[in-house]
Amino acid sequence: MFRAAAVGAASAVSILGLTGVALAAPAGAAPSSSSSTAMSEWEYAGFYDTKRQCQGGGEIYLNHGYSDYRCTYQLSNGQFLLETRD
């Protein structure tokens, strides 16, 4: 009887061990969120005194093959930050 209990406990440990390995595998296969080659990252392009100037700069980037730009007002320096995306 003791032998049967020991075999049952060993089976439970091996099943739990395999389950733990199976659960750990997908986490290891997940891609890193800090990839430096992400296509949608915004890149600094410059500062402008007015929003109209910033938008004009953004249009130039679009004409040269960039896919998007954005102009955001920066309270820290009172200027518009132009950022672009490939």
C-alpha cells in the first residue's frame, strides 16, 4: 500500500513538473516589448515656434517618404515638437 502511494505521489510530481514546463514555455517565446526595430516608434525631428511651422516641416517629411508626423506643444520650452514615423 505504501508503495502504491509513493508511485502515485511520484506520478503527481512528474505531471505537475511537466505542466510547469509547459506553462513556462510560452512566456519564454513571447517577443520582447523593448525592441529597437519597432516600426511605429516616433523619432525626434525638431522644434518650431509655431504650429504652422511645425506642420510645414512635417509635410516636408511626408514628401520625402515618411508615413506620418505629429506636432505637440511642449510646456517646458514653449515650442512645438515635430516627430516623424517611417
